[in-house]
Amino acid sequence: MAFYPPVGFYFKVSIDGFPEAEADFQEVAGLVMMLETLALREGGENRFTHQLPLRTSSDKLVLKRGFKVSSALHDWCSQAIGEFSFSPKDLDIFLLDPALPDSLHNPLVAWHVVHAYPVKWSVSPFNAMNNELVIESVELQYHYFTKSFPA
């Protein structure tokens, strides 16, 4: 039986064309859908402004993980940002059920992100006064995502 609400720390990311070891992220953020609107004033109507729907938009997807000295993910980011050579990828984010031993094969929810490409890569600050891991962050722009409930 699935926990309700599900826990946010048990998830898996899969990026098309990358080995599974490249997708071991500690944080995923940016699964956001928004509807842009156009304000339209109606003559003689002073109580409100009509808001007409235009199109959907989304935030950038932010993936964070422990820094890897050499990785295919970093090479992909370098090609896009440094060389302006883009090869968009689809990726999947799975929210897993910690109660099921085989939950890696039975996710609770899946998000399929379409046509993602890197727009920012960064590492956390280095600080000799703190005992912290170096974290790399990748921001991805994407077209849209779909949500499904795999069985």
C-alpha cells in the first residue's frame, strides 16, 4: 500500500541516452505548469479586467547531485552552454513507493519531460570553514511535461 501523501525523498531520474549512474540526483525542482493570460479591458466595465488564456509555460527544471569530476552530464552541458551545440533529451522523473521492495520498477507517479536542454551549470561554493560536499546543479529548459500513473 502506498503512503499518503508520498515521501519526496524516494525518487529516480532517467535521462535518454545517459547511463543510470549519471542520473543519481539528490534534488529535482521545477515541475511547474503555468497559464499565461492577456489582460483585456472592457469599455464601461471598471470593476475588473478580463484575463484571457494564452499559452502554457514552465519553470526551468533544476537537478542537483554530488559533483562528479568526469561525467557525460557535464559534457552535455559544456556542449550546449560552451559550444552552443544542442542535443535535447527527454527525461523521466519517477516518484517511488518506499513500502514496496521492487518499487524501482513500480513507481507511484511518473513525469515525462520533453525536449530538455541545459541552460545553466554550476557548483556550490567552496568554503574551508564548512564540512560539506560539492554539489553540482544543472538547469534545463524544456517544452512541457506529462504526468502518468504507471501500474
